[in-house]
Amino acid sequence: FPPSPKRASNTSKARLFEGVGMEILTLVEVLKGSLLYQMSLGNTELYHSNVWAWLFQNDHNFIKIFFDVYDERRYEFCGAVRECAHRDLIIWLRERGLPEREGKCYFVIENKIKSLADRVQLQNYSEDLYGNRLVGAAFTGVINPFDQDIVKTEGKIKATWRFVPYHKIAEQINEIAAKSQSELIRKNRAQIEEYCSTICHLVSVLRGAVELCPGRLEYWCGQELTAALEEIRLRDIFVKLKAASFVRFLKEREGEFLKLCPEGYRLEIVQGFHRKSATIDVRFTNWKARNKQYLHIGIQLQGDQYRRIAERNGRFTSVEEVFHEFKGDWFDENYRPEAQERVIFGRPTRMHAPYDRYGENSREYSFVYQYFDLDESGREFEQLFKMIFSDMKLAGEIVLGREASIDP
């Protein structure tokens, strides 16, 4: 991979882009010239799942890339199936020495490259399928969103998910292919090597772009490189991975937020993607069911915007009512969008109304927010954490104040 540069100051950014950025652009040109890469763009994750299923079928040793417990002396390979019961890839097996009805089992692979795995999804896929035993689970990606090699879940069956990074998949495919006795694997060795090379270039481009400005929530990586990522359809993935790096930073400090969380509420740190922008939410919530009143209150980062947000159930509360409930202590009631220089919470903003909202005509939710624009200094992870921590402390105090005022 390209070397990870040290944190860049404003004056050194241009030089950094010229150095590591040019190395990434060189790899971009290689991907643009690869027929195999172009073939993968229709449905990237399905494309890779197809390749892996073909490899498993023609040499069962490739299964060991994802599941080192696989042993042909113990398991009979019965086939690999894509998109079965919403699972990306299932490897059906039969455990030798057991009756036919008892011996059916499987491995599951959740293949992630254009999106990030989440614990809820892994949890949902951790139960036995059609009465057959789940004996191994793996999820893939460029960067691990959990920052853990092993992710445990609880369900009807306890499953442990192993993270297998894409660059390791490429390395091990090459190693196994070099020793394979399969005639078809030997016949297609050149294409397999190109496939693995393409993966390595893709991973290097993404990791290099993410690490251009370490320790900063910076989605801009220079005009030329940003355009290049768009051209090879990696821009969205880069944005998600960059956001994930800050989410991991926040979760390392989760204990500090938990100390601020009011009783009866829980802390949520979640990541999403909306209109080509990553969203990062840090909020306190007491949501229980769709037909109940609830409150989300906290901070949302979307693109360059730093938002204070409040949300209630749209069945009971309108967006206007949410704004009026929280203006003055959480929302800035003195903001004037008609002012020549628009400032909110003492910071520049592009808001054109006293507040922005989602769900105005929805019975599902009433989501209200005010935002200011992040400046250069505000993008540093540590500085962003301090801002969010200060606001979450205020959010906790507001919740406690609301509840104290309605106590008999």
C-alpha cells in the first residue's frame, strides 16, 4: 500500500497530494485500463462473489481463505450458492459420518466492498438456515468497520464472524492457485493473477485516499484525485471508509459519552449514507416502538455540516412543534437567515431558514436540525470530539431538565 503520510497542515497539503496523491493516480490509471475491473463495475459485490464461488467449485482449498476450519476429511463440499436467503454467499457442506438429515451444514460469507457491515445485519444472519447448522461465518471489506478481527453475536445460535480483508483474499487466492491441481484453475491462471492484481490496486487506491489526511474528517482529496475516484466509481466507497475511520475514533471514546447519557436513554453512534454524503450520528434516544413517543437528541455530521438534531414521533409531534420545544436551549432561537452574514451558534452557516427538517409530511418522524459549516480546524478528530462531547453534555442536561419539569 502507499505509505501513510503524517498529519498534514494546511501549508503541506498540496505537497502531500503531489506525493502520495500521484502514486494513487498512477494506480487509478491501471484500474481504468483493466478489462476485469471494468467488468466488475455493474455489481461489484456480486461480481466478486461470483468469482469466489467459481474458485470454490473448482478447488475446495480456496474455502480455507475464509474458513481455516474447513477440512475435506470432515466436510463434503455440496456447492456454493449466491444470494440465498439474502446471504451474499453460502457454501453448503455435509458433515461426514452423520446421517443425511443431520449432516447438512454451511458457511456464510457477507461480502462488503461498496458498503460496510453492521452488527444488526450480522446478528440477523447468525441463525441456522432452513434447519441446517451454521458452522462458520465471515465478512469482508477493505477496512474493518469494527476494528476487530472477530465479531461475536447472540441469537438462537451463537456465531462468531471473522473479518477477511480484500487484500488478504487476493494474496491467498494467488498462493492457492499457484499450487492448485485443478485443470481449470491452471488454464485460467493468468486471469486469476490479473484479478488478484486488480484487487490489490483497488485496495491501495482506497486506503491511500483515506490515509491522505489521517486524523481528519476530510472528504476532499484534491480536485484531480477526487475526479479520478468518481471516474472509477470509488468515490462513494472512499467517503464511507473515511467516515468509518472517525466512527471508530468515537467508539474508542464511547465510555466518556456514556457518562453523560440520561437514565432511560441509550447512546447510539451510527453511520449512514445519504445523497452521496456520509452521515455520522451521536445521539441519546429512548425509542422503543413505532407507535410510542420518543426522542432522539444529539449531533449529526453530514458532509461539511455540523448539526444539532432533535427528532420525535411524527404521529404525535410536528416538525414545528419539535423546533419550538427545543429552541432557546438546544436550537438557536436568535438565528436570522436574512442577515447579511449568517451565523448560528457563533459560526458561519448556509441555512436559509430558522431550521431545516425531514419528515414534515410524514407520520413516521419529525426530524429538525440547525447546522454550521465545519472549518479547517474543526475537522481534526480530537477537535470534533471535543465539540460533540460538549454538545452531548448539553443534550443530556436538557433531557434531564425536561423530565424534571414533568415530574409530579
